[in-house]
Amino acid sequence: MLIQRPTLRLALLTLAAVLAPASSWAIGPLKTILVGRNPGPVVVNPISHLVYVVNRDDNSVSIIDSQLLTVKTTVKIGAGATAMAANPAANLVYVANTAAGSLTGISGTKVVGTLKLNGTPVALVVDAPLNQLYIADAAGKQILIFNASTGAPLGKLSTTLQPTALAINLATHAIFVACTGSSGSVVVIDGTQNQIVKTVSGLPTGNTTISVDPVSNVATLASPAANIYTVINAANGYAVTEEPADTGAAPFATAYDPGGPGTFFEADSGDGNIFFADGSGVINFGNAYQTHESGAGGFALGPTTNQMGLVYPAGDFAYIIDLLNPLFDSNYHLVTVGLHPTGIAFDPLTNRVFITNAGDNTVSVLDVSAGVAVPSYMGNFDNQNLQFNHVEANPATGTVYTLRMDKLFAINEAKAEAGDDGSAKNTAGVTAIPLANIGSQSLVVNAATNKIYAGDDQGAFYSVDGATNTATLLTNVPPNVRIIALAVDSAVDQVLAYDVNSGNLYMFDSATDALLKTVPIIISSSAAVLVDPAKALAYVATTIAVKVVDSSGTIVTSIPLTGQYQFSALNAAAHRLYIGVTGFQVLVIDTNQNAIVNTIQLPRFGLLSMATNPLTGNLYIGSNDGNGVTHVQVYSGTGSNSLIADLSSTDHPELTDAQSIAVNSLNNTVYVGGDNGNNTAAAAVIDGLTNAVSALPPSPFETIAHALAIDFGNSLLAGGGYDYTNLWPATSDVTGQDIVPIAMGFQGVKDAQTIATNPLFRTHNTTPSVVITATSNFPQNAAALIPKQAFYQVDGWQGTWQAVKLTPQNNNTSAAKVKLPKLATGQHILYAYASVGDIATVQSQASGGNSPVISPIGSFVFTVEQ
């Protein structure tokens, strides 16, 4: 086996990544959380949204809610804790109390047991599929094996030398034990038999970290004392190759990233290099990210956002680095954190990083959601008629639609991302669908039928087939219609269209486009149609009243307004409808009573936009104060609807405008876009919990984000501009080449209540069943790396994920049938991810080691109908 170390920083990435736009976004502390004294090791249990922090001077663990960013509780543990491991499948976290010689088990927020080990535990690793926990006992020079759920002892194995770190090959269930003493060694344990199968001796002393590629069965170790890193090829007779590091490099941590071809990372504390190499057996440690900072003390990988993080205790800062071409300085994010940062861990489901600060007893929380923009070229419109720009997304197909002038543009997100080569006027993934007239007015997507409906201001109303991108002019409405408001009632699969010329609400069967009912409302110069599918009610807001219409076309009631209608937003989950009217007021309507229950008096600002957050209930109002200052005001959705925050562009220059507000309730993030973007901010990002504001940078070719839309299937944000629609994917890797090669699949289980299975699963069953599948596409050992467990949740990532065991179906696919909880009528999304065995571990106070080998989160869009 060959190790090469060129002096130049080379790239393992494709030309698409090399030419990727050098845009950057700011990462700053989201919140600082006070914990116990001298916090150190930290691990995340993603399914329960809990973060566990060891307070070394208190002999305790602070348990943090990763959504609310508060300490839920603090539990006592044994003395001198230095190592931790998480077992999401069993909802357990294990803490090795080195000084006390014991192990503490924590389930959720409670200690469920303590094992007296009569040794010195310094490292842990869990094999979730085999339900076995391995503990490195340094004093006893042995590995202790326990049942991971009950704590029952399963055996002990001598290592001869002192064990310091553990790693597991999830394909073979082999445990690799790094040992040190007068020399070094690696002991390999067969986890299926719990027997030692190989001891590789004669290695450098001082090995502190080890990681394994389950695809190629190659392991890497680092020894800062010997200034050497070592590669062991277990697939090639455990062949050993050693490579001295540069003088003073002090390699302190290794980790394996399962994305794409699989990549090893080796971090130096002395010279600021992080080398990376594929796992094929020909290791090239010449590829390096260079921070030019010495003194790194913690290291972790974020597989979901394709990032890595390092903390620097002496400098009180951290680096978050996007795992793209290292030649781009924009991929390096320097963040000031607390005093003496020590530990670091990524939460793969919330896109947050948790950093423990030993010097001031805090935890710094960073939002590391990706911000690379993919510019999708639509055509040179010379900046005409920007106000007629409309953007919507179909989460079932991964398609964004931009209505502009006389064309509807269908943007295939995956093709646009893969085809982004950094060049201008790149139409990869973009299909232009011609319409008859110039003057777009309204746009809506019905995922259930894969149809898109578009209205203009010159008598045309279109139904567009999303499968063929063919537009059909609907002739069952008067020829002079001007459809200015559209909505979908997913409880009955209807499309609702308001015509400003006649004042009628037209109700269509979306399956056939047949006109079901014409409902006279009132002629109104401005209007909106909002639908609550759980009630199967539509709210038609006009200049003088809100008409409440049921699915049969009957006007249930009329709610008079105290001023002329301007803006509206509906929070169906909280049963609140908000209507902005003249007089700088927002009327709060209780949709259970269909009556005004409160009035919010606004400052005398010009209203621009309005949106609600179903997760928090908060109301967001965008405005301009007439002096060129943009405001986004945050009001409580409960009680007296009090003002929570007034975020202005004076204090937050990222708020360049507020023509559009989009809320992603899945991750509690609010996006604000407009017509005045610049080279640093195309849109603003507001954290829904803390109201922290940051910038979402533009692509090189488009700074405007007049209209925003979110694809809730994959949390992609789209912003329509002058000549491009910018796409902001949820990962920093826009090429898709570094995604963990596990594919998620879904199939609704057909029963007597099933309405349709194509293009979308539609049912009358309020507790439908869905088969979740996971397919292993690893280039080697695909059969051995079949996912063994999945975690699922409906309509959001805020609650606890439900674990389910996957059963192998063939050589590379496993599956499970799950029955969903009772659901309201309307559109829903089932989210799920799979794992070959989740791993999150801290070894003897050193971050690095093993990272979760989890799939991208898949989504399944379906409707429950009346």
C-alpha cells in the first residue's frame, strides 16, 4: 500500500465542485447556554433532540434540549468522566466515569443504572445492531463487553497494552482497539463471537484515536507523541503503513466520513492541517484543509451538512469548514465561542453544533445550516416587472416553479444542483413552459395531482401537467377572468381561484380540472384565498370582509373587516387567521369561532409581507418605515399577541428588504427576501427560537430574492430574482457526490380506503401504513452495510423520532412497515432516515473518532382526505 504526501493541496472532488461559486455565509453563535463547571465531552442523541455535556468538576451531566436550547435537567454521575457514547436505537447514552471506575447509563433525562467496573474506563463504542457495548479499561488492559440495554456482562478480553480508543466496522462488526505502552498495537475483536482475531503489534506508541472505513476495511490511527499517523489495511492481511507527520504537526484526531466514496480525515494540532484521503487502500494524505492555526483541541464531522468542526482552546474560537474544495477560503468559517472550548458535536437533524467551553462553564450553539446558492437561469428580462414574480415548490417531485411574465419555469432541483458548473446563464434543470399573455398574477402547486395552476391579468388561467410540463388553457371559466389568488384544499383535492373581475370564487376538481362550483364573493381589488384542510374551509379575504367557504361551495359566514384588506396569514395549527388592514392594524381571527378576538396595533409602517410559524405560533410582519429602514416584527401568537422583537435593518443590515417571508417550521427558521439584496445578503435568516439574524448570501449572478418558497421535502429554499431563481440546498455539497450512499424509499400500503397511489398516495384512512425501505449503494460491502434501523416522524423534526427495526429484503435493501399516528385531513409528509448503526462517541476527552453513518433524510408526501 502506498502513502503519498504532495506539498500542493489537491482535490478529491469533481470539476463541478472546483468551479462552484465562492459564496460564503456567516456562522455565529446562536445561543450560549450555562451548564456546570468545567464542561468537556459532549455527544448528541439526535432522535430525542437531546445533547449530553459532562461537567467534569461537578461529576454531572447537563442534558440540553437541542430545539429549545435550554438545560432540561442535570444528573449526577461518577467521578472523572472522560468518555461518552450514544445509542439512539435504544435511546441510551453511556458515560465512562474514569476516576470512579464505573459506567452511568442515561435514558432521556434520567439515570437508569450504574455499572461498577473495577477498572479505568477511557473509551466506549456501541454496536447497536448487535446491542453490545464495548468499554476500554486502561488500568486492566482489557476490553469489557456488556449487553447495551440491560448492562449484563458478556465477556472481557485482554489487550496486553493499555487501550486508549475504540472504533467499529459496522459492516463486519469488528472492533478496532488502539493501544499504547512501550510500543503501540491495534487489537481487532470479532463482535459476533467476541473473540480477538488479530493483534497488530510494533506500532508507534501514544496512539490516541482510531477510525475505520467499513467499505474498504481500512483503519487510521494518530499518535501526537510520536508525531506519526498509521494506516492498517485489514482487507489486505492487516498491512501496516506509517507516515511521519511534519515536524511539530502533532496529529491528534482521525475520523471517517461515509459520504460519497468515503473519506478519512486526520487533524493536526501543531500546524493547522486537516488531511483527507479516500478509503480505497491507496491513501493520499497530501490533500489538506489548512486553517493556519495551531492548538486544535477538538474535532468532529457533520455528515448531514457536509462539514467539519475544530475548536481551539487557547484562542477561544472554532472553525467550521465546508467539505468542498479546500482552495476556496469561503469554505472556512471562523467563529468566536466561549472561553477555552474543549468539546464539539454536530446534531445531524437540526443542523446545529454544540461546543463546550471549559473556561466559562457554557455551551456555544451554532447554526450551521448550509448557505451555498445554486443560480438557475431563467432568461434575461432586463429587470422588468419584478412584482409579478411568484415562486412555489412541489415537495413530492423536488421541483421549484417560478412564474415570470409569459413563462412558467420548472426547475428540477437535483438537476440544477448537479449541473451547476459556476458559469453564467446555466439552464441546467430549467424548463421554460410558454404561456399566452404577459402579466403573471398567481401560482399554486397541487402535489396530489402534480399539477400547477397559473393565472395572469389578461383573461388566461392555466393548468400545467408537472409530469410533461404542458400548459392547458382552461376554458370552463369566462374568457376575461383575472385570477389574482389561488389555493389548494388538500382535504378534498380542490383548487380554489378568485377572479377579481367577477368577484367569483371558482372551485375545481384538481383530478379532472372540472369546474365544480362558482361562488359569488365580492369584487375586490385585492384578495387572498387561504385554506385550512383540517377543517376543509377556505377563507377568502377581500377589501371589506373575509368570506368563509366550505368544500361544497357554501358560504358559512362572513367576517367584516374594520379596514381595507392588505395582507394575511393563516396558522391552521393554532386556529388563527391574521388579516392586515389599513389603519396599521392586524385583526386576529379565531377560526374555531370565525370571529375577531384581538387587534394588534402596528407602528405606522408600510406593510410588505406577513407569515406565521406553526411550530412556535409566532407572527412575522415585514414593513418599511418610510425612511429606508426595513423591519421584521415578531408577535406572539398566543394571549395578547404581544410584540416579541422588532428586528430592523439598522441593527441587522442583513435585512435588506421584506417583500417576502417564508417559514420553515421543520427547523424553526424564518427567511426574509426582497428587491434590495446585495453581494453579501440576498435574504436574511431569522432563528425562530432566539431571533438571531444572519445573512443568506446570493449566487454570483443573482442578488434578488423577491419571492420565496420552501420545498419541505428536503428543506430547500428558492428565491426568485431578476434573471435567476437561486436555490439554497440544505447541504453545502450541491453536487450530491458526498451524500452517504443509502437511499430511502417509501410506499403507501393500499387498503379499502385508498383513493389513489399515483402520482401521490391519497387515502381516507386517518392512520395509514407506509413501508419504509433503505437501500445500500456503497461501492463495496453493500450487502454488509444494509441499513438495520430507521427513524421516522410525520410533518416535522421537532418531536422524538420513532425507531423501527429494518428487515433485510435482498442483498442491499431492508424494509419495515409502520402505522402512522392519527392524522387530520390534508397534506402530510413522512420523514425518515436509516442507519447501519448510529455511532456518536467521545474517546478519553478527545473529539473525533466515529461519526453517525446515517442516510440523507427521505420524505414521502401524501394526503389524507375526507
